[in-house]
Amino acid sequence: MSQAQASAERTRAPFGRRSAEVVANEVSGGYRIVSALDREGPDPEAGQFYMVAAARGWGEGADRPYLPRAFSVAEAERGAGGVRLDFLLEDVGPGTRRLAALESGEDLLLTGPLGRPFSIPRAINPDAAGAILVGGGIGLAPLAILRRRLAAAGVPLRTLLGFRDEAHSGGMELFRCCEVGLASEDGHAGHRGYVTDLLARMLDGDQAASAVVYSCGPPAMLEAVRSMCAQRGAACELALESPMACGYGACFGCAVPLAGGGYMRLCVDGPVVRGDQIETALVDGAGHR
């Protein structure tokens, strides 16, 4: 499947910004899972994102956030009243601090779903027999919804998650008790080291040619995944993060260098990209504030 074909088949956002009612805000380790009921929007695809802002208290105070923040959707479940959207976030700045403080009944302003989603494994590798999901820190969010949808389609899966330390970990409940390989840099859970150590063991076995790697996490981890897959001949898709102001490709704030020269706008040509399409996954300015 070409990128043009994939783009034509993505779920498109309704025009304009709309309100979604916050229905839950739960602690998950060092993170929070904020859930909102989107009564008007379509079901998002795995890997798509939303531009979000709080309806109240956004643009107030000395450290006020001016622009909405881009968040991948971690789960989406349709019910009688609309689509319940789950977002995984960490309080690291004025924007995420306000979102982390949202209470049930408040309004979350959102635009989306936006961007290019993950592809099915055989669209990337015709010989794919399964998928390997590799998540780092808060970046595990889009892999949670991807895991659920691939599992529903009967795709064999291996899930690997890594965290810096116990204070910067969470979101495990989004994976609904599936078997997960864990790594932590401080050794508090699973393998002491990087999640890419676990990936290397798999790819050095017999899975490099028979699986597709899907990954999301900090830029250094994504670049390690991209390089590792390139060296071993494994197909991969990466969900990248870059500064975004609009989500529609108008501001060119999320330009990412392509492997063959030139740039892509991550908000419309991504955030999910093939590992062999880009020059590097080390995107300047990544991270929510």
C-alpha cells in the first residue's frame, strides 16, 4: 500500500473544534489516563491523534498554554452516547498540568482524529506472520489501541514496553492483562536496561523477516529501533512526535527530514511513518509541556 493510498483511507476529522465531556481522570503510576466522551466525532484509527485543550483555565495565568496539545489516542470505545477516548499524559508543563487536573464533567476541546494511522502488517511486509510492539514511557499510548485492534484481527503479537524509572512509568492497564515484556533503566521492573535490548534479542532470532515492528516513544529510542530494524532487514513503522501548533499542516512546525531529501509535515504525512522513509527519528523539540 502506498502512502497516498493509506492517506486516502484514514479517518478524517470533522471540521472545527468540538467539546467532549471528561468522564474520568485516573492515576496510572506516574501518569494519568484522561477519558472524554466525544459525542460527535468518528472512531479514530490506531496511531491517529487529537489536538486537545481544556475549555476552562486555558490561556490564564503567567504560565498559560496558548496552543492546544497533540495527543495520540490510547483507546477508543463506541457506546450509546458516542466514542469514549482515552488519553495518556504526564504532568510536565503548564499545558499537561492543566489537562492532568481535569475533573469529570468538565469540557475538553478537541480536533481530530488527525494524521496517518498505523498500517496492517502485510501492507508493510507481505511475508509478515506477526507484529512486535515496542513502546517507551508515555509513548506506549498509541500501541495500546493498536494492540487491541491487531489482536481482534487475529494477528500474533509480542509487546515490549520500557520505562526510565518507577516515577516515569504507568499505563499498563491499557494493555488489558496481555503478556508484556518489560524493561526499566533503573531495574524496578523486568529487564534492567533498555527496551531495545529485548527487541534486539527477538530480531536476532528468527523474527526479523517474519514480523513488522511498530514503535512509539522518546526520539532516542525510536532512532535506535529504526537503526536496528534497518540493519536486520525488519520492516517497521514509527509513531513520531514533533512540535505541532495546528494539526492541519499549515504552520510547518512539525517538518521531519526524509531519507531521500526534503521534508514531510508530520501532522498530515505522519505521525506514523515507515522507518526507511525518514533520515532520522531524532526530532528536535519533541515532548509535551
